[in-house]
Amino acid sequence: MAKEDTFRAINDLVRLSMELSKKSKLSKDHLRKRDLDILHFIYSGKDHQTSMSQLAKELDITPASTSQIIDGYVKKGWVNRVRGEQDRRTVLLEIPKETENLILNQCKRNKEEMYAFLDKIGEEDCKALERIVKVLQEELSKKGDSHVEII
């Protein structure tokens, strides 16, 4: 496969991933990838909490934009804002038990869907894909980049 063909295949993969994410319906039992990533970041914090500034840094967006996202999550009941125990001025984001279950169930479904896909492509192609992803991750870490823009 020529470099141009590989480049097109990577672009197609990125577009497919974005398309699948767009088609995900926001409902009580399904989260879009970005929502799941944000909620999982909060959930991964100590006591399933994180600060707005930590989340803004993770998302690489302004605190105001982060606040808009979290406002929507609060309205949906996915996140609670709580005061810090040591510093009452600090506002922490906390994952309620229902959202914890939603996150864990969604992660389980995603894993099952991915395993079904991987079963279709076979062990040899899985190993090749794993090797390719590792090379890409190494190259990105050398550049200090966590984002890839493909045009």
C-alpha cells in the first residue's frame, strides 16, 4: 500500500470514528464519546472528583467553556458541583452513583463492541494494529503532542 493510500485509510478511520460519535444519541443509557471521556476523567479523580481547572486543563479549553459543558451535565444529573472540604472556595465536580453506573455500563458496552470488531479482523491484523498505534503514540510523545490533525 502506497503512503497516499495509507494516508487516505487513516483519514477514513478518523472520519468514521467522528461519524460514529456524532450518531450516538444522548439518552439515559448512552453517552457520546466526548461525554464519556469527560465523565470518565472526573470519575478517575480522587473520590470520583476533580476541579474545574483540572478539567479545563485536561480538555485544553477555557474555564468558561468547561463551565458551559458542566452546566449541561448538571442539568442532566450527570455531575454535581460540591465545595471542597479543605477549601470551601474550591468547587469540585463529582460523579453521582447513577452516573457512575452509566459510565461503567457504557464502557462495558464499548468494550464488547470493540471486541466483536476485533474478532472480525482477526488476531494477525489486531497485532498489526496494536503495533501501528504504539508507533504513533511514541511519535506523538516525542513531539509533546496529544492531538493529531489529519487533513
